[in-house]
Amino acid sequence: MNTGAFKGNKRFLPSKPCVVCGRPMVWRRAWAKNWDEVRYCSDACRKRNNTERGA
């Protein structure tokens, strides 16, 4: 039995911090194909980062 496999317990899922606010983002199935490219926890953080770059 693989003890590191996801069995309904989110603590075994990979996570990483949002580049804008630093909140931890836990892996989601929707991000399975591009997890390495996910940088923001929400659309609000994505917009805030883009407006800060342009200013």
C-alpha cells in the first residue's frame, strides 16, 4: 500500500504558495496538466499582479 497516495486526505496533495499573496495552493484535478505553470491562487491575485507590473 502506498502511504503517500491521495486517499481523501488533502495533506498528501502537493502544494505551493501563491506568488502574489503567499497563500498555500493545494493541487486540484483541474490543474493536473499544468500544475508547474500555476502561479496564482485566484483571479484577484492574477489581476493584482498584472496591474502592479503595468504601474
